[in-house]
Amino acid sequence: MNTYTRTMTEGSEFRRIILFTLPLLLGNLFQQFYNIVDSVIVGQVLGKNALAAVGATGSITYLCYTLCIGISLGTGILIAQHFGAGNSDQVKRLIANSAYVVAVFGIILTALSVTFAPDLLRLLETPDTIFDEAVGYMRIACAGTVAVAAYNWINAVMRSLGNSSIPLIFLIVASVINVGLDLLFVLGFGMGVGGAALATIIAQGVSALGCIVFAFLKFPQFRMNRSHACPDGKVMKNCISKGVPIALQNAFISISMIYLQRTANTFGDTVIATYTATMRVEQLIQQPFISLSTAVSTFTGQNLGAGMLDRCIRGYRKSMIAMAGFSVFMLGVFMLCSGAIVGFFVSDPDVIAIGDTALKLSSCFYLFLGTIHVTRGLLNGAGDVGYAMVNGFVEVIGRIGFATVLAGIPEIGCWAVWATSGLTWFITGVMSVIRYKGGRWKTHGIRN
């Protein structure tokens, strides 16, 4: 076994998952650090409207990014299963052909999102007071879709091979670059919100390039002959068949978030700024869930590929216990400190007051949010990607349905924005557990 690849088919299930999770968590926190730096500099230096302009684009840029990420995750499932089964030639073919697929998706999405940015923001009913800034920010952010796609692709490949540490190193470097460029572009050059977007995509591109070069130098799976690197229609089809359902899941979730953003927009600039600040906080809080989900996915893929079903189940159960403990802990933190946390992002007293209550409301549903992530990790790792689309569709129905009904009740008003997310997490979490209990995921391994 190469020192840069690690098998998860041996040793303590919980220890393997946690040791794999920790670098992922640090990496995800640094990635969120990009967003936090953007929000703090934009909110504190450029003001409430500038922060609202950045927030108004979030759901659309997320949609562009996650479509590419879905393809990468689908490839990661296949690589993890074949790596666990010891099929090295197939692993190399998957790496090469998935790169072609991700590149094409990234280029197409970049062209579409940059071209139609004004139309998409009008569809969201973005207020005129922030429209021009929002268009500028979105066009720059979406122009970096290819860099985001490349970074997430190489991350997915490395994770599937059992390595979650190397991407962290390059991400730390990128974080330092991002902070420096933020200060230079926004404070030094006076580039406004566009400078914050440009700083982030440059940093992301540096991290992607560094990871890819390192992989070719150090990972034996990247040492390919012509047969491995030659475009293979069947392999690309397999990458797409696993990746598209996850991409569609992400797309459905993004669509539901776009609708929720549209709902927030109808309540004015103050609520938009509050929603932006609370979303930044919740994106940070979700990182342990996301990291654990990724670890469970890799763990499940490798072990199911090796035919170790019982080990998959034990790893899932232990991960659920860890997730529940973190959820209860964060509930206590937000009940005590939510106002101070929102105040870190923006100084407006109205935004802080609304955000204080909003975070307390959302934190009551974190247990269900964590359940979604951990269970989704197991199902995706097993290759049960068909449910991914169902899962995403449920989130669309939940967010659109709850937002429409709750926002129409005067006594609820703007609180509908945050209540909608909590109730959607509840129904999606319950459905995910039902899917796990049904056991269909056990039949999706490459040996079946």
C-alpha cells in the first residue's frame, strides 16, 4: 500500500472514520473560512446592502458548484469500491475519464451562469437596491466554476483512495492567499464585492492546481498508460450514471434554497442580510456533519467493495452516536450565544436581533440535519444513488411547500424562512432513516 493511500477495511470502525473525518473537518472549516472572510469584510467594510448582494447570489452559485461536485462524488463512489476490491486498473480508468466529464460540465455551467446572471437574479426578485452589485458578484463567482469543479474532483479522488490529509495542506495555503487577496482587492484596490469573489476563486484555483500536481507526482493511481487515459465511453457512462443522481439531488436542494432565498428577498434588505449572516453560521456548523458524511461514504464504499457488509453497519451506527452528541452540544451553544455570533458578521442591531432568534429556532432541528448527512453518506457510499434524487425532491417539496404556507401567515412573517429549513430537515431525516432500514443499499456493491 502506498503511503499516500489508506485502506479503511481493517481496524476499529470508529477510529478509522474519525481519523478520516478530522482532516476533512479542518479542510471544510478552512473552506468556510473563505466565506466568513468574504462576509466579514463585505459586511463590516462595505455595509449591509453589500452583504445582502452577496447573499442574494448564494443559492445560484451553490447550484452551479454542486452540479459539478455531484459528478465528482459519483466517481468517488466507484473509485472507493474498486479500490477496496483491489481493482487498480479500473481505478486508473475512472480517474482519467472522470476528469474529462467534470471538465466538460464545468465549462458548460460557467458559460451558462455568467451569461444568464441578470435573468436568474431577476427571477429571484432581487431588490433594485442591491441588483447591480449582486450581478457583478455572481458573474465573477460563477466564472470560477471550473476551478471549483477541479478542486472538488481531485478531493473526491483522494478521499476515495483513503487520503483526506493532502487536500487539507493545500487548502490551508489557499486560505492564507484568500485572506490576503480579500484585503488587497476590497480594502486596497476598492473593488467592492467583486473583489471578494475574485479572491475566493483565485484561492480555490491555487488549491486545485496544487493538489492535482501533487497527485501526479506521488499517487501510483495517477501513473497511467495510454489504455488508462484513453477516453472510454463505458467508464464515462458509469461516472455519469453514479454522479448525475447526486448532482440532481444537489440541484433539487439548490432549487429549494433558491426559492427560500426568494422568500427571504420579499421581506426586504434587513431580512436578506440576516439570512445571509445566519446561512454563513449554519454552513460552518454543518461542516462536522458534512465531514462525517464524507468519511462514512468512503468507509462504506471501500468496505462494501471488499464484501464487508457488517463492518459498514457498525461504522454507520457509531457515526450516528457521534453526530447526536455534537447536535445536542450545538443546541446549547446557540441557546446561549446566538446573538453574539451574528454580531460577528454585521453590526446592524436589527439584523442581530432577528438573527439571534433565527439561530435558536434552527438549532432545534440539528439532530435531523445530522441524520440526513450521515445516512446520506452511507447510502451514497454503497452506490444507492437512486435515492439521492428522491431525497433532493423531498427537500424541494418541503422548502417550497413550507415557505409558501408559512410566509403567507402574518403572525409568522419572516420567521417562515428559518422554520421552513427546520421542518424540511425533519421530514428528510425521517425518510433517510426509513431508506436505510429498508436495506436496498446492501445490494448496490460492485460484487453484486
